[in-house]
Amino acid sequence: MQIDLMRHGQTLSGAVLRGSLDDPLTPAGWQAMQAAFERHGPWDRILSSPLQRCWQAAAIGAQMQGIPLHIEPALREMHFGAWEGCSAAALMQSAPDALAAFWRDPWQHTPPGAEPLAQMAARVLGLWDRLACQYPQQRLLLVTHGGVIRLLLCHLQQRPWTQLLEMEVPHAGIYRITHDSQVPLWRHHPDAVTGNAEHPLRNEAAGLVLFKRYAQRVLCAPREATP
């Protein structure tokens, strides 16, 4: 089974904590996502966040390849509460201690009124556990957000949650995850537009990073018989 994770392209709101804000893509954001659709794949189906910065481009990608598109609420970005629409620079002025605590340990320090990271992890990893059961042997593309991708990569690498926000996830970047019944492999495939972005996990010699982890969460659990 193969799962590709794509982050949406640049949006009109710029460098702010977008969260649940439903802002559209810039022309450059559209171009970057189209380039990613053309370079990667093919896929059997696309699952997308319900926010327009994801699903509008995902719908075009699905039409280009003649494959189904599913809107998946579990792929939405973390809701940032009172920090929605705020830049890091603004928060450094208005709430420097809270911002520092969040960046240091987002699991323990939730922004005011925001979705706790534990709650976000439950919905995202719950979906992840279902994918292998719902779509065995298929090639999937998940069009989603930086926070969702960081959470999945942190989980698959077995990193502590304190390292979650240290991971760079470029706009329109692609991450490929494959697994069989014994060992999942994940690797980063930089796309044509954002491939030159500096990434701490990138192997400059090979252009990808490969890790092996036993598939403890992605295997289908036996289902109880229904009456």
C-alpha cells in the first residue's frame, strides 16, 4: 500500500496560523499544487481536508487523473483558537510566554481556545489506522495541512511530541509512505516546485530519507462478527 501526503500550496493569508480559517490559494499556490499532481502519482483515489485550500486543488487533481475524491473531516488542520489568523511575530509581542511554551511542548501547552494536540492526534491517527483496512493495496493521496503531516511523520518516526514543530513541511510538498504486512517504509519526495526547500530530514545525496518501523498501528485489527 502507498500513501502520499501533500500539503496545500501558499494561501492569501500569508504566514499566519490558519487553522480553521478557510482562505484560498494564491496563484503561486495553485501552480505548485498542479506541478505536484503532474509529477507524482498515479493514485487510485484522493482524500482531502474539507478546507478550500486543499479540496479545490484536490478536485482538479482527481479530475485530471479520473479518480474519485473523498472529503475527509479528519484531515482538517488543528484549530488554533484565539491564535487563528495571528502571525508568530504578533504573538511574540502579545503572548511571548504562551507561544514559547507551545513551541517547546505543544502536547502540554494548548493555545487558548484551541484544539488540544491529543484530540487532534486521536482523529488523525484514527483515520490512519482505518486506511489500510478500507483501501488495501491502493495508492492514496491525502491532501492536507502542515500540522497533520507533521503529526503523522512524528508518529511514524516514533519521535517525541516535543519535536513536532521542529519538522519543516513545505507548501505543496509530497511525502510518500509505503508499507506491507511487516515493515512500513516512509520517504520524502520533494516535488518540482518546492523541492529545493531546506528540509532537516532530506538526504542530499539520494534526495530522500528512508526509515523502517514495524507496522504496529497500520495493521488491520480482527473485526468481530456482526449478527
